Amino acid sequence: MRLTIVNNTSGIVSLSSGVSISAGGSVYVDIADEVYNGEVLDSSKREVALWNEIKNLASKGSVSYFPAVKIDGNLASYLKTTDGIQVFLPASATERFVHLVIKVTEAFANGTGAQPTFKFGEDGDDDKFAGATLLASASLGDVFNLMGVLSANKRLIITATKATGNGTGAISVFGLTCV
């Protein structure tokens, strides 16, 4: 089983296997399926010790891990004139871990009308990851990170309500999913 290990700290995380993960970085680690599934528990085995170490670090919030089997992604920009449901990623037969990075490319302000709004979710739950207030009055250059699980057979959608009057606001969204 190939796992992606993500460092959630502001420092370097070093594993007993000799692998170091820089702040905010990630690495791949291979763990035998029988170790990952708990079928081999002999703590004298190097892989069992490494797997236990990863789980311990994850329980403290220092790292996150997930199977790295298939990764999909997208990059899209949404202007203040964007309106309605925008399909960011298509549906898949399996649930997927999702990570969205949203960067504000135009400050959000009402002006003489209303700033645009964006909700981040999936079919049937359009604000599963974040509601319409996430970007309210956000400044140019602000970055938001959203993570969660995208349900099987559901598209990742962004639901927009366009600005009115001279309201402003625009975003660029980078997203990854992995099974």
C-alpha cells in the first residue's frame, strides 16, 4: 500500500525510516498491505514499527496520511460574474479525499451592490466543505484550505451567486482528490 504522508507542522518531521518531511510537504511511504490492514502485528518488523509511528504522529495532528492510489485535480478561476453551479470535478464510483486551495484574486467588497458568493460542496450538499460566508470581505491574496471526503457518485461543485452593482470578488481554485 502506497501512502501519502503530509506534514501538518511548521517544522521538519523525521521518520525512523530516515525519511524527512519538510513543513507543509509530503512524501510517499510504502507499507505492506498485510501490515496496513493489521494482519501482521509483530512489532519487531521494521514496517510495523514505521506504520505504528505514522499512526502515532497522526493521532497528535503532526501528520496526515491517506492511500495514494489515484489522484485527480483541477485548476479554475471564477470571476464576480460567475453564477450557478460550476462542476469542478466529475463524479467517481468511490469516495475520495479532497483538498481545495482557494486564492482570492480580487478583493471581495459590496460596493454599491453585493459581492459574489461561492459555496463549495457536492451534488445534494452544495456547502459540504464551506458555505457562502467563507469569502465574505476576503482580501486580495488571502488563501483558504478546505479538506474533506467527497462522497461516491457525487460531483465536486462550486455554487456561485454573481455580484450585483459594482460588487467585487474573484478566486482561483486548485483542488486534488485521491482514492
